[in-house]
Amino acid sequence: MNVVPQLHPDRFQLGSLAVHLIVPVVVYGLAEVIPVIQARSRQVVMQGYAEAEGPCSPAEAADPDPWPAPASGVPEPPAPPAPVPSSPSAEPVKRGPRLPAHVVDALKRARDQAAEEGRGFAPADVQQVVKVPDAMATAIHADLITT
């Protein structure tokens, strides 16, 4: 924004003068007034939190007996059966990675081909179709033989 045309009497424009006055007022408002407004609103919010926590303490709000004793004539429901503990040697089932449909189809074709040839489907067959590490091939193999 050039100030020189404002100082020359022949080129004076009221709109340009307004812009030159409004921009500093807006900048002052952003720099000085808005932080004051934010501080005051934060103070009001924090005061509201303090008032909300004040009269209601946890000791007053807690009910000494939240579950009253059941009536003497009503029998208690039977306890649920205890879960059967699994043996410590049982490992969780490991699922193979999610593969694209065309790769799964190719693996299923390799599995079917191995069955037609009379041999078992092995992780090596998986590695012939998809180049993966041994551990991942074993997981994919286990997933394919269960489906």
C-alpha cells in the first residue's frame, strides 16, 4: 500500500484512505484485543469448572450401599460355569496374511494340482506361487489347508 498518492491532493481517494485506516485497526485487533478476549473466556470456563466441582465432593456423592441385598424369598441365580482352561502347549491359530484374490486363486490352483498329483500341499508349494519368507509361507499354508 503506497502512501504517496494519499499525500498528493490531486490524487486523493476516500476509499483508499479508508483501507489505509482499516488495515491497522484490524491488525491491532488481532494482535492486542483477541488475546484479551481469549484470556477472559478461559477464565470464565475455568471458574465454571471450579464451581461445578466445589459443592459436590466424591464423599457426599458416593452411595454407601449401591447394591441393596436381594429379598430373602428370591433365590439367587446360579453362577455361570467356569471357562475350561486350555492346555499351555496349545498355540493360538495363526492366520495367513490377507492376499489379493488373484493370488489366493493361484494358491488354490496349486493346492488342487498337488492333490491331483497325489502329493501333499506344502509351504514350498506356496513359495513357488508367491515369493514370501518361510514363516509367512507356513502361515499361508496353514490358512489354505483349513479353508
